[in-house]
Amino acid sequence: MESSFALVGLAIALFASTNVDDVLVLVGFFADPKFRDRDVVIGQYAGIAALFGVSVFASLLSLVIPRAYLGLLGIAAILIGTQKLLDLWRGRDKPEETLERHSNAGTNGRTATVAFVTIANGGDNVGIYAPSFAIRSRYEIAMIALVFVLMTALWCFAAQFMVNHPKLGAPIRRYGHRVAPFVFIGLGILVLHQAGSFRLLFHHSGS
């Protein structure tokens, strides 16, 4: 079992790397007078909870599949990070367009709208979370969940702060999404290492 500090650090990295674009979406919702702050916060928590729950369910495969084989799911995180790097290289990753599209939400079902957008915008999250959860105990998953609760609150606070100080959002729009691919790749490598999957890969390649 990892130390508590290492686990908290990992949880922060997991959340931050998979929710960089979500800050921009939250900024759009908080800046929209049609949405109350309460609607945005509750919707964000609901969306994150749904993504977390699906990831935990997917990680239950660890009950019947050896840890080293589950660790191979870390390759998914590496592939996601690689794809994002390619998108950056080709100029396809444009968070400003995503922000503009999502900030035009309708007036009905405001909380549900925020939750839906959070889930839709977190399509990669399950692919990152599930392999990380699969190699951890219930206690560790609960610790990660607690960190996610706190990080979600921080994300909402940060988005509100940027709405009040728009100039501070420019560096995040420009550089934040460029850091995430490297974090995804690093997390994938970490999962492979911690699960012992590298030994499995080298064993098969050497046989």
C-alpha cells in the first residue's frame, strides 16, 4: 500500500490532468447569468460522481483478473495522452471552442445540464481512472474519492475566481491543456509499474 501522501499526490494528479478543460467549461457556466452558482456546483459534483462511479465499477474486474494483467489498462492512459499530443501537434485541441459551445446552455434543467456537460467533457476520464482504481484497495479508493471531493470544490472556486478576474484565465487557456497529455502518459507508465505489468510485457517479449 502506498503512503497516504503519495496516494493524495496521485489522486490530485489524476483529477487535475483529466479536468483541465473542465475549468474552462465551469468558467462559462459561472459567467452565464442563466445559471446560479448552486446549479453549477451541484451539477459539477453530480457529473464527477458519475464518472467516478463508472470507473470504480469498471475496476471491479480486479476481483477475477490478476493485477498484472489489469495494469495493462495503463496502456489506455498512454494512448489517450499520445492522442492528445497528436491533436495538439495537428492544432485540433481548441478548448476555447469547447468553452464557447458549452457556455450556451439552455435555461431548463440547469443542474442536469452542467452534470451532462461534465460527463460528456470527461470522456477520457474513465479510461484514466479505471486502471488506477483496479490496483488499489477499498481504503485507497475511498481516499481518492475524498481528494476528488475537495478538488471539485477547488475547481469550482477557481472558476469563480477567474470569472471575477478574467485576465488570469488566459494562461490556463493557453497552456493548461498542453500539459495534460504528458500527465496522462506519466500516469499510464506509473500504473504499469505499480501493477508489475512491465515484467509481464518483458516476459512475453522475451519468450
